[in-house]
Amino acid sequence: MASDNQDKLDSLYQHIQAVILSRQHPVTGLFPASTSINNHGNYTDAWVRDNVYSIQAVWALHLAYKRASNPHKRAHELEFACVKMMRGLLFAMMRQSHKVEAFKHSLDPKDALHAKYDTKTGLEAVADDAWGHLQIDATSFYLLMLAQMTKAGSKLIFSRDEFNFIQNLIYYISRTYRTPDYGIWERGNKVNNGKAEINASSVGMAKAAMEAMDGLNLFGNDGPEWAVVHSFADAVARAGSVLQSLLPKESRSKEVDSAILSIIGFPAFAVNDEKLTRRTRKEIINKLGGEYGCKRFLLDGHQSELEDQSRIYYEHDELINFEHIESEWPLFFTYLYIDRLFARDWESANFYRHKLESLMVEKDGQMLLPELYYVPQESILAEKEKPGSQKRLPNDNLPLVWAQSLFLVGKMLDEELITTDDLDPLGLHRIQYRPNKVTTSMVILAQNDKVKQKLLNAGCLCQTLEDIAPLKAISADQLVETYQHLGDSEALGLTGRPNRALNSLATSQAFNIDGESYLCLSWIQNEDKDYRKVDPALFQAHIRNELKIIAEHWYYQANAVFSILIDEAMSDMQGSDELFEFIRLLQKREHEEFRVIPQSAKNAFKSGNRRSIIINATNQQSLSAKLPVHGSPWPLSDKPKPYDAAEIKTAETNTLLARLTDTPSMAEAIDCLMELGARRALMNTIPNSNPAATAYKVLNSVYFQALLAEDWHSARRLYSLVLKPSTDLATYIADITVRQRLLVIGETPETELDISSPLHQDVILDMLKSVSSSPIGLVICHELVAIAGTLIKVHPEFFSGVRTIRIHNLAMLCARQFDPEDDAPVFDTLSKVSPSELYEALKQVLQQKHDEFAHVANTMRYHNTTDAQSKMKDVDWFDWRSEQGMITKLPESMLLQLWESLSNANTIVFGDVQSNTALDCKRTLSSMTPGEDTFALLIETLTSDIHPSWYKSLIFEGLYAFIRFCQQHKNCKFEQEINLPVLVSQAALDHAKQHQAEHPEDSRVEAALDEFAQITPNKVNQYLRWAVSKLHSHQHQHSSS
């Protein structure tokens, strides 16, 4: 048996030397992707991704030799070939460290590391703007392999500057979840127009790399503490959430892509939901699998005989030409082969091995895998007629070393020359579907002895900041400042982590910073003056959310450490008793959904996940230096005092300042401060104040008094004067947009602004200010964005099918909860309720709409909804439609049914003819696929400007009626346009006529529509289907004549 294995190893060694290692450059250690130069491009450059994949077989053979006690002493030779390549890429990237520094702040593709380098020199191969260099999956795969090789014992990093560069690469990839890139196929959108997209394969590879590198000492197990890499679990969690929302899709334009095989199995093992993994694999095999491999994605024209090779992009209308003749790549069978070996599914693994062996082409005595198989020109029509019936031919790129390398890895696994643990020493495959059993150590800190006594009286275990000495507590903001030093290298021009928020998981750890021990307060307690932070009920909701997020996403072996501080302001608020009771029950473990154990700070530090940060900073301060300090309150009258509000607008600035010294009422003081704020005079000194005090100091005092009085309207008005850009706000926007949702802000259709991607906090606040008509409107909009960002993380199901979130619509729906008659302005109504009431109102609105949609609203089964509607006898259907139109849902099932109906029509008009809302059915069918997000986005765009909301709801009901008619009449054809507004109006007039309703001629349609919107969906559907049937009959008669 040993002799047999040695023969196998020798045979593999000879093959790998001839096919792979013979290509390695002797100086740089880099590999060309191929020796081919043809009409599809020059493949002699060293692609980062191809290099790392090409070395997989060499690395695996090194492991096999080690396992076999290193016959012929070849293990080190093979290992050093891998090390040489990895360090060759490291040097190439380090020469572009200025790009890493720029990109981690800008996320601009122009600042990206290059995706390929000159093989002979390791220098730039093509210019910044001459290639889609931003391919985060390639950088991430490099880091993943670096982690695996380091864990296996290889030495790849030799100096502190090299370590700092790698730490900065973590920052470089940490926001992949929100960064559109060009992806594994280098050209972005499937029409190759260079438009970058968020790609699941990039997000998954970055997630795997961050998780693999986290806590790894790049100098080995005996390396110094400063050589330990810090990833950020919140970035890993966000990547996981985005994957969950994207898969089985690759991106907006690609409903499925074989590249995803690299992240659901070897090498990334990045998807933690086993059902989703199975579903995604099945989708790829069913939609892309063929006899010669898998297609990259649907309608892919790359190297097809019909591809126009004079240009790199496609016209939208020509994509349909590639249907069924997309090139098939044996490469993807290699992923499936290895995947089935890891799964111990021997029968399927054997199937893929035989498939791959049958696809090999002999060259110079070696059996090689070509890059792809294509349909020859003469067979195209027959292949389109009967997909899978024609013989395909291999292209000239032989071998695709990437594919050859992975096949050899599979073969070594298959023949038991190596094990899965050899290939994955980090054990990513073992923990991929590990159930989360997270224990959270909960530490309650009191600001002082007075607060501590209140907590003890309520039955809560707690300590003051003095009690926990020598341990200290730092805030999330201070931790952010600390990380700004980690990874800085003057020699390479690198700084540390950018100034960005750290969230739930990063702050739930214990820290040793330059030899001192710290706990970190939860990020929900940052150091701003936000009125929401002192609402006990909202704080309780946030604690629940945080514990839920930690339980779902924590991946460390040690406990999470959740630390919160109760200050005097919180303890004095009405509702603090309920908060304390909630904490008491948590500590007694009576909330079964959370595995929480109450611990002292000292014990939590011992049992928690610990981080060591060596930055040699001298300015690290304890939290005590930053605790809120409130001086004696500014004197205000405790009784209402009459004053002329209009006079304040015209008064001199000095007069306004003087009025603040005259013991004004809170209302008058606030009006004065708001006017001073509008004049940018808050830093002016109050006359005769001793010691000297500015209007800003008065503002802080009045604001604090408003909070203690729970005067939320006043607190929000004053907060508008101190509202600053915050990383928290940027985080909430990112949490919404990375889940492929469009956020719309603005109080009227004319002033609306769209936010479709994460933005810097300065930009966001400027946008909010530009669309807000009042300070209170600005603050409420800001608050609703934060709530929506929280809920989409904690309750993603509420947003199922929702692609556009209109903040003003949410405000109106929330206001109805408190003012059902719509008597008061929306923002005035909402400004008077507590932050927790607003949070619960929006949560209830979204949950209610989610539940209604599941039962009645916007379903395709109107004939089955009679029972559901009978339970809603008291519903005002006009109001119901108004609310439905404010939150539009486009579920996958409806979009698929609409797609299937497009072949029955030429044009569907959704709005006014002048508003350019016509759907060209033929163009859509020729350039898109039913499951891609671009189609959903198109429908969303065509319907986004339909107003009012009740009318929008009717338009969708008209669309459903058309779909239903097409389902019942498969071969029907509407030669003329389907004009939904006309269709809905006709149905409304039919209803009015049948009920003998009389309306003035000049408002006949409007009145009929108003009445039509007040009847049940079941009855509306009957009239709409009648209208569709009549339209079809009319068009059919017209075309016949």
C-alpha cells in the first residue's frame, strides 16, 4: 500500500512539475494564467486569483508528501514553491500600499489593488482605469490561503511592516458586504458594461477570509502578541446577512452564477445555513449544469461563436442570442467534485471525477482540462432548438491551470493521499453548520453609589466603576480611537482602522490594551447627547436586539461580554423600574430566549473572548473621564409664562440672550435657543453670566431638563441644534442598502432623494437637511431611518418583498397609530411620543403589513381570499389601499408570474403616458432572466412615482388581474398596449354603471375611482378581470378586422 501511494505521489509530482511548476517565474515566483495569447486576450499576466488557485495542487501535494513521511524529500521543495508565490504576490501588493490606504477610506474602484501583475516583474500590468481591478474575492482568497498555510505551520510573514500590511488588507476587505466590485468575471454587470455590483461570491470569500484570519498569529503559535490579526465580527456578521439576502443570486443582474460554488463549499465554506447551501447548489446544477461543465451564468456570451469580439460589452437586446449556447466550464465540476468529497458523498464525487476525466484533452502526453467548451457555429440552431443535444468543442486555452489544480486536489483527496483536515487546518468546514450555543456574560455597571443602590433595591446585580478596579471600562468610541493605531506603518504610508463605528460583536469582548485590562460598553451607549439613550423602554428594546444579534452571529469559543452602564439620568426616568425588572429577570435567566449569565466584571473578563492590542499609546483613558456631567440646571420658570413667539423671530440677538437670564418658561427658552441656533449664535456669551456661560451651555441644561420632564417634543427640537453626522447613522443606512433596498427620504414627491448604497455620514446628514422642511421633521426622519435600520437586521422578514422604503410613508403610517383621524401634522404628532413608542409603532406597522400581505393583500389568489376578507368586515378598504400603497411588496412568486405573462403582451403601461412608465415586454424578455433583481428593480422603478397611494394599490390589483387572465388563457395575445390606468378606470366606471351611481361628467372618472377604491379586493378583482377580458376581446376583434 505504501509503495502504491509512493507511485501515485511520484506520478502527481511529475505531472505538477510539467503542467504547473514549470510555469512559475524563477524571480517573482508568480504564475501566468496561461501561455495563451489569442483574440480573447493576453493570458500571460499573473492574476492574483489564478495564482492562488494554481498553487492549490502544489500545496496539496506538499501535504501529501508530509503525510507519507516525505519520500524523496520533496515536501519542502513544494512548500517553498507555494511560499515563493505567496510572497511574490505580497510584494506586488505591498508596492501598492498607497492604494490600500486610499481604498479603505474611499471604497473607490480607482483606488483598488490591481487584480493582475506582470509575471516577470510583479509590477503593474495595466493601468488603473484600463481594467476592472476591484475584485475583492481575489484579495480575500489570498488572505484565506495565507491563513490556512500559516495555520499549517508555513512561515509567510517576516516583519512588522508585512504584518501591518496584512492587517490593512483586513480593513480593505471588511466592507465588501456594501462594496460593488467587478467580481470573479472582472466586468461587473452581465452585459459587461463595467458597472460594478455587490457579488455574493466576493462577499462570501471576504467573510471566509476575515473569519479565518481573526485571532491568527502570523508569526505562528509562538509569535509575539502584536502579530495577531484583528478581524471584526460585525463585518463577518454583516457579510453573512448580505449573503443570506442575496443567495442563490450572485448579484442584481445574475440570478445564479457558478462562481458561488467557491463559497458554499471549498475553499470558503462561507454559508452557515445548510438549507440555503443545498438550495443554492441545486439551483446552480439545475440552471447552469451541462454535459461539459457548468455555465458561468445565464445569457453569458463569453467565447460564444455569436459574440462580437470587436467590443467587450453587449447590447441588452443581444443577450437573448446566447440563450442555451452559453459556454460550459469543466472548472465548476472540480468544485463540485471536491465539495462532494468533503460531504463524503462518494457516489456523486465519483460521478464528477469521471465527468472531468472524460472532458480532458491530451497534449504533450498530459491529460489536461480546457478552459471551456463552446457550441460550434454550425450547431447553434440545433442546440437552441434542443438544449444539450449538440457536441461542444474545447477552446484553445489548455489547460486552465486553475481547473487543473483543483482537479488534482480532488484526486488527492479521493485517493486518500490527504484528508479534508489537511486542506482546511482552520476547520472552516467543521464549523460551517455548527449550531449557535452562545453564552453571554452580562455586566451591569452603575455610574455611582446612588444608582447602584437603586439597582440593588430592584434586585439587580451591579458594580460601580470604582468597584471593578483595576479593570476599567471604555466606550465604543474610545475603542474606535484605539483601533485607529492598529496596523499603522510609517514606512508603507499606512494608518490603522478608519474611524468607523464598532457594533454589537466587536464591543462584546474583553480587551488587554498595552497591558491594561478593559471591558467595553455596548455600542448602543456611545457618547453623543442623543435623547433616545435615556428612554428606558427603548433601551430595553435595544438590549433585546443586541442579545439576539450576539446569539445569532457570535462565532468565538469564549463567552460574549455584554456590558452596559446605568447613569443617573436613566435611573431617574419614568419607566426605569420596568427596565430594572427586565435586567433582574435576565440575570435570573427567566428570559429563555437568551443564554445570559450575570457576572462581575472580573469574572466576565476571565470567561470572555479576550483581545490583546499592542499600540504603545500613552493617551488611553478610562471611561470615567467621559461620563456625562450635568451642572446645576439653568433656572426656568416652572409655570407657563405668556410671551410673543413672533417677537422672538425679529428680536436682536443680544435681546434673545438676555431673555434667557429672565427665568423664562421652557417653551420660551426653547424658542429663543432655536432662533439663536438658526443665527449660528449659540456660542455667544449670556450677558452678566458669572461664571461666563454661552447659549450652548444653556441649551445643554434646558435639553437635559426637557429629558427629565419627558418632554419629547422639546427634547427633539433642541436635539436638532446639536445633531451631528454620526457613524451610527451611516451604519443604519448601510444595513438597509446592502440588503438591496432603496431608501427614499423627503416629504413630497418633488423633494424626494434616493439612497441606494452606503454613504458617508456627512453626506447623509446633508441630504436629510436638504429634504426636511423643519427641524422637528429632520429629527423624526433621522430617528425613523435608525429604527428601520435596526428592524431590518433584527426582523428581516418584515421587509420581505419590499424593495423601496419611503421614510415619509412610514412616518404617516406611524402617525395614524397615534392620530387615527389625521388631524395634526405628521411630524408634530410623532414628536410628542417617546422614542420607544415610535419604535414600537413602526415595528407594529411593518409587522401588520407583513401579516396582511400574507393573508389578503396583493396575492394572486383572490378567489381564495373570501374567508380572510370576511374576517376583516370592519376594514375601511380605501384606507387599507392607502396604507398598502405606502409599502409596496414585490414577492418573488408574483414577479415570476408577471414574467411568464410578458410573452402575452407587447407593452404594459403603469402610469401616465407622459411619465415614461411603459414596460417593453420583448426587450425585457431578451435582456433579463426572471429571477434577477434587475427585473424586480425595473418594476419598482416603473411604479415608484404612482400617486396617491390608494391609486397605486389599484394599479397593482389591475396588474394581478392581467396576470391571472394570462394564466387562464395561455395563448392569448394583446397586440396593443396594456394601459393599467385606463384598465382600472374602465373597471371603476363599470362598477359605477352597474350600481347606477351618477356623477358629474367633468369628475365622473375620479368619483368612480374613489368609490371603486372603497370596495373589497375580491370585488375589485372581479371588475378588473372583466375589464381585461373585454380589452382582449376588443383587441382581438380589431386585429381580425
